[in-house]
Amino acid sequence: MTTFHFKAVAADGKPRAGTLTGENEKSVARELARQGLTPIYVGVEQKSGGLSFELPKFGGGKKKDILFFTQEIATLLNSGIPLDRALGITIELTEKKQFRDLLGEVLRTLKGGKSFADSLASHPEYFSELYINMVRAGEASGSLTVVFERLAEFEKTRDELRGYITSAMVYPALLSFVGAGSIFILMYFVVPKFAQIFEDSRMPMPTPTRILVETSYVIRSYGLLVIAALVAAFFGFRAYIRTLDGKLWWDTIRLKIPLLGVALRKAETARFARAMGTLVANTVPLVQSLGIAEKILNNKRMSGTLQAVSQGVKRGEGLAGPLRKTGEFPPLAAHLLTVGEETGKLDVMFHRMADIYETETREAIKRFTAFFEPAIILIMGVLLGTLILSMLMAISSLNEVAM
């Protein structure tokens, strides 16, 4: 039996929190429901008997807030709680002050007479155009509960894929950093000691050792200048790729990188399909959905082609044909959409496409890391091996003279 933390809402609309013991989350949720509580969150209680270590979290805070908010509102609306009351409960359950204050503004705007979509639209830094249009469609059709359930699924799926990609790239990045740091330390501190030995003995250095010592001298003499130049180049590059032309150029280059380009293309296809499936399922017009999806995609090369797809839809060419003509999306995507158009189940096919390419993205990331990690180890091994071999040659030449 395991102890679980829970957050729930009582019949009077007040939040409840505590712990319950059960076999799993589902059994605890059933017990809460039996007690007349609507479960909102059930999670394992974390206990540590010693030292614990947690990786720092870089960014993604807003996305986590949106995921939490969407799931809470979906659960509460599904329990029959009115929207304004559901917002009030969610505000009480929100731990981050900044987001809690934002939701308070949304609630005040809603009570002031504006629609829920317009209330959310006043905070574009948190709520995307897709999110707002979905809520607007839900309000218009009276299916806000269903919309938030789909939005919760959309946000959760996107968060899981983003988290998988990030975690998969942590180890290769850490490996590269440690290897480069080791080489720098050897070149900056260790190699000059060998150079000093040869200078004191006035002995000629072996050629590999001489090259190593000269490289070390350059690093020690011009290292700060080189680092400053690299930092300046890095920030200049970042400034360039933030421009429209620069981002288009960089996104085009990234799609051509072996293995990584395939993973990026599939990830963008999954993002496009998930967004379109969510929008189309909630009766958002196709052309408008394409315009929203264009803004959601990260890759400008792929998102730019959606304008041509939208023009094709306006001309009555359907969706699959214009998408195939762009040449930027995988061939299977067009085939699935053709079936969706023929059967009248375009939203289903979009979701099917998203499932396929989210799975293939994970597989592509695995293939990339399976190649990249050994490649980094090999490169660092060769560099460190060459460096150590040069030192051993220098030591050997000293021993020969001594004998």
C-alpha cells in the first residue's frame, strides 16, 4: 500500500487536500468519489531518507502552469461546477503567485461581462491563439467542457513530447561539456609543465609534443580573446536567427542535418497534426485552423508552406493535395489526410497522424542519440588519447637521454 497526496473539491465547491493510502492512483480516486469528493490531483507522496538531488528546471514554467490550469478546469467543469466557480477553485489551488494573480484578473474580467475567450486573450504571453480559439468555439457551441478535455489532452501530449526530447538531449550535451572542459584543463594547466621541463633541459621536443605545447601556448596567450570572440559570435548568431530571414535560413539548415533533421521534421508534423485535429474537432474553420497552426509550428520553413496549403483549400483543392505539393511534410501525412477527406473524418485522421509521428519522433530521437553519444565519446577519446600520447612521447624521450 502506498500513501498518496490528493487535492479534491467537496460538494459545496470548497477545495480539500490531504493523504490517503491505496494500491494505486485509481483506487484512491474511487475512494475520494465514494466520499463525495471530486478528485483533481492524486500523486505519490515523496519521501527521502537521505540526500536528494533534483536537476534545475530551465524554462517551461508557463507551459506547466497552462497544463495545470487546463486539467483543473476540465475536471471541475466535467463535475458540473459553473465556470466562474471553477475558476475560483483553480485560483485557490494554484501555488505560483504570478499565475494566481493572472487567473484572478481573468476571473474579474469574466465577471465584468466579457467572454471567457476574450478574458484569456488579454494574456497572450500565456494563452496561445489556438487555446483562445478553442475556448471561443466551445463557448459558441455550448461544449466548453469537451473543449477543455481536448485542450488538456493536447497540452499533456505536447508537454510529454517536449519533455522526452529535452531529457534525451541532456546526456549528450553534458558529455560534450565535460569532454571539452577536460581538454581545456589539460591544455591550460598540465601541458605547460611539460614545456617547462624541456626548456630547463634544453632538449629538442618530439614533433607531436611541440605541436601540443604550441597549441597550449596559443590557448594561454589568446584564450580570453578567443572566448570573447566566440561569445560575441554566439550572440550575433542568436540575434540573426531571430530575424525573419535568419530564422528561415537556420530552420532550413536544421532540417538537413542527418538524423536530427528527420526527428525535427517528424516533431513538427506531430505538432501540426495535434493542433489541427484539436481545432477541426471543435468546428474551427479549416482555413482559420491552418492560420493558427502556422503560428504554432517552431520551424519557419515548414510553417511558411501552410500559406500555400491554405490557398489551395480556398481554391477547392482540398487539404491533402496542397500539403503533398509543399514537399515539407512526410508522404504518409498526405495519404492519411486523403483518407480523412474521403471518409469525412478529418479530425480523427489528424489525431491518428499526431499519434504516429509522436511515436516516430521518439524513435528518431533515440536513433540520433544512439549515434551522437558514441560519436562524442569517440571524438573526445581520440583528442584525449592524442594529447596523452604526446605527453608519453615527451616522457619517453627524457628517459632515453637520462639513460
